[in-house]
Amino acid sequence: MMSTDDSGEEGLTMAKTVTAVRLDVDGTATVIELEQTEAGVGEALRAALGCRGFDVVRLGDGLDMWLDDEGLCVAEPVVNPVATRIARFHGFVWQPYAGPVVFASVDDEGETESLVGAQIAALLATARVGGVAVLDASLGAVDEDVEVGA
């Protein structure tokens, strides 16, 4: 990516990425990187979810769940049981969630941010047990200094 600094000099800049967790309908959880452009992470979310439009469920402090806006509207929606269990744990009990979902963090202004290590660990552990036990991955419930694998 090329950018121009204040002096008019062009140089290479690193694209900013947002570390997130994608949870597939079969319960497979994968740590992914969403490329963040000047317009945000929308294009990367559409690619990660395989959709045209997306929506967000703000599950808790610093924890968003992104999903296909049309996931339940298709002829034969495929429910994501682990994502549904996670949402229910956070009080979203009135509907199932379909298709793959992406979890990311969020700041106080609503901007999408990288998950911290403890959030990633909680989401991966929840997926490993099929959502039977849900570890709270919201920022208020995790130690932000814990690294994945620590």
C-alpha cells in the first residue's frame, strides 16, 4: 500500500489488520485477520462471512458478533449452534443465528478492533466444547494481558 507523508514523499505503509475469530456452522473456530481500509473492515467481513450484507450483535463489553444479514432468510438456513449458544449466554435468546459468524472487539466509539489474547482463548475454548460451556469473552470478563497459548 502506498501513502504520501507530510513532505509529499511516497512510501510503503503496512495495511492495518484486525484480529478476529471466525466460527463456522460445524463449530470450527479459526483466528483470522481482517484487513482494515480507510472505509473500515466491511469488505473483509463480507469476504470472511461469504455474504453481500452483514449485521452485528453487540454481545458485551468489547465483543461483537458479525453475521450474514440474510442468513436466516435463505431457503434452507443452516443454524450455527455454537454461535447461538454464545449469543444466548449474553442474553440474546429470541432467535437462532445462521451461517458463519465473526467475533471482533470494539472500542467505545463503535470502531472494530482486534480481540485481545484472552478473548481469543475464550472463544476457541468455547468452540472446542461445542458451546456446551460458554466462556465469557467480553472485555470485562477477561484478563486483557493474557496471550493465546499462555
